[in-house]
Amino acid sequence: MSWLPHRIVHRPYCSLLGTFVLWKAFLLLLAVLAPGPGYDTSTTLAQWSSSGPDGPIPALLRRISIKLTRWDAIYFTEAARRGYLFEQEWAFSYAVNRLINFVTNGVQHICAFDYEFGESLVSIAVSHGAHAMSVLFLHRLACTILPGMQGRRLAFIAACLHIISPAGLFMSAPNAESIYSLLSFTGALLFAQSFGSSGGSTGTQDGLLVLAGIVCGLATSVRGNGLLNGLLFLEEAFGISYSLTQCFTFDKFRRLFAVSLGGICTGLGFVLPQYLAYREFCVDYTSTHVGAPRVWCNRALPSIYSFVQDHYWNNGFLRYWTLSNVPLFALASPMLVILTYSAFWSLDAESDLNRTSMALKEQVESRPQLAGRLLRSLAASQIILTVQVFLCNHVQIITRLSSGYPVWYIWVAALLVRKYPVGTSRDEQTRDKGKDWYANAIVQYMVIYGIVQGALFASFLPPA
């Protein structure tokens, strides 16, 4: 692409981090300048929010903490500070809460960090760091799936798109989105690296499968929808099992064992927090609570997460489909369409990427069959999430949940690469201006929505 310098493609990390810093600084400035306490004053109920400023830097840090500790972030920071007190707080990742608490305590021991809003500030720093790392890991994931010059171009653009994700300030605030994106992309990267160029596998590659399962398990402990990453391992297990029926080898058996172990690790990320809640509310209930055990304890699958989503947030099949929520469906519709269309694109990704390579006048350097297969596997969890949120959840959350799914970033990047291939003259660009117009429209939507959402978020205004 004529507008993407050669040096950026080959040395992308400084450019990506520079873009990241500029975008994050802009969003933070937007948040700091947002006037008043906002639509909801829940954050001001925290003891640290009403303390007077004790210097310009602490005052600025306190203001940033107040402006970014909105919506779900209040649950995360409070649970990190004093542990779970209420049943509904178990809907917010136990792993993230413990991570924030651990890092805050570590910082307090290392340096003179005794701010009352420490958990909030540390969580903001962790979110920024996790988002920055997830940008780099998404770039590496795309390069692994699509090696060669074409892959590097796509990877750089996809990583830039992740920087301006529609999740907006949710990726900066004390929330789980940034950490989940990092772990999800890392798990997918390890999974992609477990495939050899010859089609066989080594012990090291099978070890990467297990490591991918562990990381995906951590992602699942951060957000329950991470359980969908298990589809990667399930498809691979079915493929190996079928191959074993044709010809049994020890290498195939070892890989089946590795992929099964990886899938189990992914599931444990969902089961273990549920088990901890079950112990507290159902087994040890008499020593910690008064009255009878909670009603969900007697269910066939006693999941506190499912119960909290149903009982406190009224999630369920078509429950959100009310006339008053039509504006929220309209707000979520761009991301619903993007996620759906990109998932179906992955079914034909192999031929589409080949056409893009020809348009770029390059030799196809990637392994197209493997690239198409990995993209289809990654798209499976994306489309299931889209359908689930559309039918059963508060639909507007799709704009932030989408941040942890790589396929749609790669799809938009492929559209942009194909739109202006290398060697295209200005006359040809003008003549083709009407083609693939939606590529530019998607980028414009992401930037505009990120700005608007940032202003609304900092003022504690819906939607969230």
C-alpha cells in the first residue's frame, strides 16, 4: 500500500506504541476534561473520591481515577480492595480482582504508594499495559497466521485498529477488557504456533498447545466468554481423532493428548471460580451467612455466574427485546454486522487472501489452507458470541466484548489492503473510490464512536 511506508511494515513496534500513546493520551484528556460527576454519582460514594487534593499530581491522579472508575469498574476496584461482600459481585472476575489486589500491595511495599485510590489507579495502569501488549500480540498473531509481506501489512493495520477499538475507555478503565484481549490473543498465538510447516508436529509444538490452553483458561477466568476459545481445541481434537482412525502414530496420539489437556485447562478457567463460589454459598454457607443456602445451589449445574446474570441483570433469551431498548440495538448494530460479516468472510478467507496477494503483485508466501482454517476456528467463537449477545444479553456490551476477537480486525485490514494495493496510481484510486467504501466507513465509525463513547463514559452516561 502506497500510504504504508516500508520501514513501518518491517519495524512496526515503535510505530504501534507511538500510535497507542497518542490515542490513549487523547482519550485520557477527554476523560479529565469531562465536567461534573456525571449521570450516576456512584463513584463519589467511595471514600477516596471526596478527599481534598494534597498536591497537583495526586489531585490529577485522583481525578483520572474518578473519571475512569465507572460502571463495572466500581465492582472491580471495590472487590479488589476488600474482597467480595455481595453475591452479584461474583459476576466480576475473581482473577482480575486478585490481580489488582496483588499488584497494589506489591507497589505499596516497593515504593511510597499510599493513595486511598490505589486499587483504581493500579487497575488503570494494568489496563493500559495489557492493552499495549495485546496490540503487539495481535500483530504477532496476524503475522503467524499470514506470514510474508502481505501478512505484515495486514498485521500492522489490524493492530492499529485494535488501538482504536470501539471498546474505547473500557480498554483504559479498571475493567477486564484489556486483560482479556491480551490473554485471548496470546492463547490464539500459541495455538497458531503449534502447527508445523510440514503438517506434522513435534513435542515442542504440542507443548505450545498445552500452554495455549493454560493461557485460554486464564482468559476464561477473566471473562466467561473466554470459554468459547475452547472451540479451537475441540476442532483440533476432532480432526486428530479422525486422523487416528485412518493411521495411528505416536505423534498423533501425543498431539491428541496435548490438545485435550489444553481444552481441559480452558474449561478450568470457568469452573474454578464457580467452585469457589459454590463452596462459600452452598457448602460453607452456615459459617459465613445467615439463613438457607441460595436457590442456585440446588440446580443441576450450580453456576453463580449464570444465576447473577439472570437474577440481578435480567439476562435471558429475548428478555432485552423491548421497545425501550431499540436505541441500544441500533447502537450495537454496526458491531453486530461487522462481527457477523467478518465471521462469514473467514469461510472464504483463503481465496480472498489469495486475491489480495495477486492485487499486491506478490507471490503467496503464506500457507493459505492453514491460514483459512485458523481464521475459521477463531471466527467460530466470534459468531457464537455475537448470536448470544444479540439474543440473550444487554446488546450494547458487544462494542466492548468485540475487542478480544481477532478475526474482524484482520477482515477490515484485508479490506483496506485490497482497496489501495501497491502500485495503484492516483487515477486508479479515484476511479475505484466507490469500491469497498465500507472499509473507510468502518474506520471512521471506530474513531467517532471511540470519542463519543469516551466522553459519555467519563460523564457516567449510558450506554455502557
